[in-house]
Amino acid sequence: MALSESKKLSEVATWLREADGLLVTAGAGMGVDSGLPDFRGREGFWRAYPALKLSNMNFEDIASPAAIRRMPTLGWGFYGHRLELYRRTTPHVGFEILRRWAEHMEHGLFVFTSNVDGQFQKAGYPEDRVVECHGSIHHLQCSECCSRDIWAADGVRPVVDEKTCRLVSELPTCPRCGAIARPNILMFEDGDWIDDRAEQQRARLDRWLQGVFRPVVIELGAGRAIPTVRLMSERNGPHVIRINPREHRIAPHLGLGIAGEALETLRQTDTALFRT
């Protein structure tokens, strides 16, 4: 017999009290409550970038190394707009709720996210406790891969014409060879992504997991289309809490699913944790 939502929240509260470490796994749905777009479907993407609808370009077309090379001002118009959007965005209070839970656990928390927005670090999470499995928009690499250098994008201040989605400021370039720089992000059809930084992050997570004996996994807004985050969660069951408004189902031997948005469900769980 399926558990009611209140029973699920009570079970989650028990798991959290007994855990010695919290693994937070997060997809695009984690940022929606902060006001970030999740590009769900072509129409969702075009609502965020109407200029690209006029060119009949979808997310996969523009989020690619080929777009950066062939149409650099358009490619950097898209990524430059995203970079500035993420810099302006304030993480919602759900980030703080998770941190507060982990403060009472022996090994604290670790984050595994497919998001490239840097919101966990902006919310105060330590850099060495975050895995960005698809890279970070706040770091750059050479589009021609002249080296394996990865550097911070702090000095890049893109100015974008939102009507055309084109960069009107200077294109970022590689300091080593002068070629156009690109975000250190795993794009579509991307054989050039330099994953050294992500691999170092993953090695730190693996070491942390070796010392955690009673982990709880909180998965937030991770869909099935690209299942990297969901697979990471399931590898670290059986206490996985999958929070997702539509795709929340999970095998009972791995955990339990809660249909809901990230922030509201975290608030409800927080209430249950202190009530029981």
C-alpha cells in the first residue's frame, strides 16, 4: 500500500535524524524556485530566448561547440546572458534548509549537480563539497583546446542585445593562443569539453562517500531525459528521497518519491523534521 504524503514526510524526517551524511543531488528543477528557467521543451526554451525562435534554433542547436565556432556572437549572446542571469540570481531558502540539516550530521553534506549555474556556491556551500558533473559557466576553456587550462570567468562582463541574443561586447579569448574562449561546460555534440575540474570534484566526492555509513540522498528536480543525477542518487540508496513534480517515482528498495517542487517540499520536510 502506497504511503500518504504525510507518512512519507515522517519517514524522511526519521531518515534525516539517523543519517551521518547528506548527499544532495540536483537537476534544473532546483533552480526554478529561484526564478531560473529550466528550458523544458522547445516552447519553454523559446519563452526564455524569443530571438532564437525567430531563427528556429532550439537548446541543442545553440548549446554546442559548433555554435560558438560558427556564430560566436550568437553563441556568446546565449551563454553571456545566462552567465549574467546566474550572477544576479539569489538562491532560494531551500539551499539554507539543506545546509542546516547537514550541520547535525557527522560528515556534513556533499552536492552532486548537473546544473552549471554555481548556485550552491553562491548559497555558501564550500567549493570542495560540490561536484558539477556538466561543468560550470563560471569557468572557461579554449574553444580550440590549445591546452587543458581552465580559468575563472570573473573578468568576463558580457553585454548582450536581448532582442537579437547577440553579444555586443568583446568576445572572451584564450589567454594562451588568442582563440575564442568558451564556457567549461559539457555541451551537446561536445568532444572538446575539458573535464579535469569535474573529475577532481568527483574524486573528492568518492573519498567522502567512503567514510559515510548512513547516507541520505535528497534528489531535487532531476529529470529522466539526461539521467546522470538520478543514477548517482540510486547508486547511493536505499534512503533516496526523490522530489520532482512529475517524475518522482522510484523503486521502493531504493527510496521514496514525493511529487512536488523543490522549495515547497523542503519546507514541508523541515516542518515534519521539527514536529516529530
